[in-house]
Amino acid sequence: MTTPTPPIRIPLTQLAPGRRATVECSALDGLPEDDRCLLTAMGLGERCEVRLCRRGHACIVQVDTTRLGIDEQVAARIMVTPIDDAS
């Protein structure tokens, strides 16, 4: 019997544009409290699903029907698990 492989976690900045991912529950722990509170207030919270619209100095992500601009340095510290769109 094979052991299931754990999900791959990557920084949000490494997600390919157009791909979806789930934000890990501890993904925001490494951020300053002000950044965490602001991102959570804008809908980027525990186990939320995001789609990366654009990478760059400001990463643009879509959360539900809202698009957010996140500083590249902040986005690099947010860990996500890519969603397999083929399933």
C-alpha cells in the first residue's frame, strides 16, 4: 500500500498566472500583524481559494469576485497549495 504524498506548498509568487490555489491556514503567520489583519479583512484568510491573475511588483489575486493587489514581498511569504484544475 502506498502512502499518499503530502500536498505541495509553494509561495504565492511561484503560482502560475491563471492557476488556482488554497491558502494554507498557517500561511499568514509569518507576516506582521497589521498585514495579516488587512489581508484577512479583504477576504484572504484561512483555507480560502485564490486565483493568481498577475505576478510582479504587485501580485494580483482574485478571491471570490474581488481582486486584490498584494506587494510581491508579502505575496512571497504566503504559502499556497495549488489546485489541480484537471480534476
